[in-house]
Amino acid sequence: MTTLCINPDCPEPDNPDDRDRCQGCGARLILGQRFRPVNLLGQGGFGRTVLAWDEAADPPQRCVIKQIVRSRGSREADLAEAQRLADLGQHPQIPQLIAILDSPRDLCLVQSYVAGRNLEEVLQAEGVFDEQQVRLLLLDLLPVLRFIHQRGIIHRDVKPENILLPELGPPILVDFGAARTAPTAAELERTGTVIGSAGYAAPEQALGKAVPASDLYGLGMTCLHLLTAVHPFDLYSVATDRWVWRDFTPQPVGNALGRVLDRLVARSLRSRYDNADAVMADLAPAGIWRPQSSTATRQKSAHAWRCTQVWQTPGRTVNSLALSPDDRAIATGNSDHAVQLWDRKTGEVLHTFSQRFGVGKGHTDAVTAVAFHSAGTHLLTAGQDGLIKQWDLATYRLQQTLRQPGWQITAIALTPDDKTLLTADVEGRIAVWDVASGQRQFDLRRHAGRVNDLVLSPDGTRLASVGEAATVRLWALPTGQLLHTWTAKAPLRAIALSASAPALITGDKVGRVTRWSLLDFTEQVILEQMQDAVSAIALSPDENWLAIGSRDGTIHLWRWSLAERQRVAVLRHDWAISDLVFTANSNLLISAAGDETMRVWQPECS
């Protein structure tokens, strides 16, 4: 390993690793008495980026030094900017600032090292990005730009080379060496320093008047380059004075994303988005997205799944399943009016909540829905008797009973904070309850017929419902505002929600499984046609697996991921599937069916 001298005027910058001073110019090699530069990563007009070792760490850790060669009289301004940048490292998608090294010659920003390829390297290795990848990339990075802009910082060099894809986790925005404080209105009247990369710098930035919208322009140009593999200069027609990027995309881009990209790269500030929130509102009108760790990577091949346990439920059919947060217990709502707690590993029944011959506090009709509190300390149950019951799992005692207006509850959903309970019934009503007080707060606008299933977004701010009237509805919580209604071709029986690739997945009475986009409300795709009605749908917590149960006793298991979305296995019961649930680690699938059994399935290692 050699030690690199970072003196820009050094005639011989490479030195043996046992030297403390440069053999070419005599400058100190170890910066701040701890950082040893070893390799030049990149160089531009504004400075250089160097790979280094932090020898004060135990063991020594790699880090990155951004060397900024300062101009006369800029010391105080550079230091002030560096202190502002230190705050940005609090964001998980921005490298942490380890140290600021000040000298008369330069200012060095030392940041944590991020292993991974930049987007340009991914493009060269794997080819152009598709529309889905670009959408998710935008949704991953726009919150980062919002974060820095809210702190008054403009990056000024957003481009493919400055966006890294680590092996795990969302993209990382790097190289803040060109970043500066957003200008005041008076400062915009004066021409500042021209910083940025050709093709990715917005017109106003090329005039030295960068604003937060200039970063949005750079992100938009990055997306166009990833979609086309063509340099931004070649995507603009001087003859017609417009962008012609659509002529270079190997596959068409949908109108919704196309409009967003056009507005991101609008040359006029009046026509361009002025903040990241406005872009996200157009990209995800449902308000649902979750950063995906595999934005631009290919997924591994799928595994086969096998049944590892069969638990008999003689004399009763399990209508509904729920797993405790720690995966140690399974709750079942049964056709014989009972609720049972099972040991997930052994299949032993731990407790039964029931009412027999008028004795006991259980339900008086079939139990149709069960749900655990987030801490696993309480269980909510509901049934065709129109009652909602809350049980204390430490004492197995009934805590409270609520009555749904009307009768026959079909589904329930509990928000992640355990504060709000949603209940649906056969009359098309969805009631919103305050759990602490047990009071019904209000009802959502009714479906025209029976509501068959409910699903919440991971953050609990969106609710989706399906019913016999063949409608899908999306609601905002806690307000209860109806955001959108879709109409299907047959009564809908089950629903799941994907947050990483925002969509609703529904199954209907005739066996059709449909994906409804939550990024473009006009987009819907038929995933498959099953032999009988769909009776249950479950998406694993990591969103890698989708299980679809049918009345014909089959479970179609799909690999649900960005680059690979296909059916990989068909699992079987002897009778209709009643419910499906994945464990928290997504490694087990538990199914219940009319053959009076529950089964545990797991992937086989390849």
C-alpha cells in the first residue's frame, strides 16, 4: 500500500507507507494525525476525492476525503459551509462527516466510506433502467433532497456518478464538496461561482445562480440518462428547442412518469418543480412508498417451498389467522365460535376463548377476524355476532366488548400505533374506532355491498377495502378521506398492499388476480387467472413473496420483487383456502383451509 500526498503541486505524490512526510515535496502525509490518503478516486475543477484509512479507528476503517482547494479570502465561508454539511450526515442516505481539516492550502471534508457501485457503473454493467426502477429511484432520493433543502443546502452536482447503490439499503447521495447554502433573493441578482457537471447542471446553475430546483433538474437528467444511456446533451433538440428523450428509450415510458420527468428538466424555473414534495405528490398520488433496497439490482433465483407441519383442527374450520409480533403464537378465529392461541413451533393449543351453553365470554357465532396489538399483549377478535372483543393475553381475560352497528363483521384492521381499529361488515360499512375509549368515531363512506377485506399501509396512514360491489377504495387516515375508487369486473374477495412498489393486489370471485398501481391510478395489470374464486392474499413483510389462496385448495406462490415477478410454486390443501399469513422474517407461510387443517410452509435451500 502506498501513501498519497494530496499537495496539488507535488511532483511525486506516491510514497511508501512507512513515510510520514512526502519524499517529493516534504508535506505531511498523515492528515489530522489519523487519516492516511492512499488512492485518488476522482478529480474536477472544484477539488479532488481521495480514498483514505482512518488509523485512529480500531481496526482502521476506510474513509473518503473531499479536498477543496480554496481561493483567496474564502476560508471563513468554506468553514461555515463545512459546519452546515456536518448536520447532513445525520441522514442515513448521506455519508457521515467524520472530520473537517482546515489548512491555508485547502479544506478537507472526511466522510464515511460507502461500498457500492455508482449509477453510471450500474448502467454500463446492466443496461438501461426500466420505468419501475426509475420511479423507485426517484422515490428513494427525493426525500434526501428534501432533507438537505430544508436545511438550506444545495448539492449542486446531482449526477449518476454521485449516487451510490450499496449492497444493502437505499441509494446514497455522495460528494457534497460543491454544496453551498441556498442564495437569498438579493444574491440571486448577482452571478456566483459556476459549479456543476456538464449536462446535469440546470440553466440557472450554469449562470452561477443555483437554487434548490437546480438539484431537481440534476436528478431529472440523471433519470433520463439511465432510461436512455444517452448523454443529456444529445437528448435535447436545438432545432425544435425541446427535449426529445422519448426517441431514445428502448421501451416506452408511461404518460404519468413522462410528465414528471418533463417537469423535472424544464429549462424555465417557472415550469419546473420547485420542491421535492411536489414531485413526490405526483409520483405517488396515493401517498404510499417505502424505500426499496434493490432499486437497481437483480434478484436472486426463487426457492421451492415445502410443507413442514400439518396441524389438525377437527370439527372446526379456521376462518382467520394472525401471528404475534414475536412470531411465537398464532391466533385463529374459528367456525365453531371459538378463538384459539397456538404455539407456532409445536402446534400445541395454548388457550381457547369460547362460550358454550351460554357459559363464557366468547363469541356466539363464527369468528371472522383476529388481530394482535403491536406489543403482543392483547388480542382483538370479531365475528358474525357483530361483536368486537379485546382480550388480555397475560390473564386471558376479556377487557372490553364493542358492538358494530348492524351485524356480521367480515374484517378488521388495527393501526400500527394500536390507537385506531377499523371494522367492516356485510352491509358495506367501515367503522373507525378509538381503541382506548372503545368509542366509534365515525363511519367511512359505504360500499354498495358487503365489504370482504381490509388492508393498511405499513405506516397506518392509508386503508384499502374491497367488496361484493366489485369496488376497490383507498382512504386516508386518520381523516377518513376517500382518495380513489376503482371498479373491477367481478366481486372482490381479498386484498394486499405493496409499499415498496406501490400497488394493491386483489383477487375476485372468478379467480382473477389484479395489480392496481398506486403510482398511476389508471394502470392495472392482470397477474393471473386461477381456477376458482380467490379467497385469501398475503404479502410477506419483506415483500419478496406473494401468496394467493383459492377456493380450489391451491396456493399460488409468487416471487414478488422488482426485477423478478413470477409464480414459482403451487401449494395444496384438500379444500378451499380460508386465510394466509407470513411470519415476520418472511421465512414461513402459514395457511388454513376448509379441510380442517393448518399447514406450515417454508422455502427449501437451493
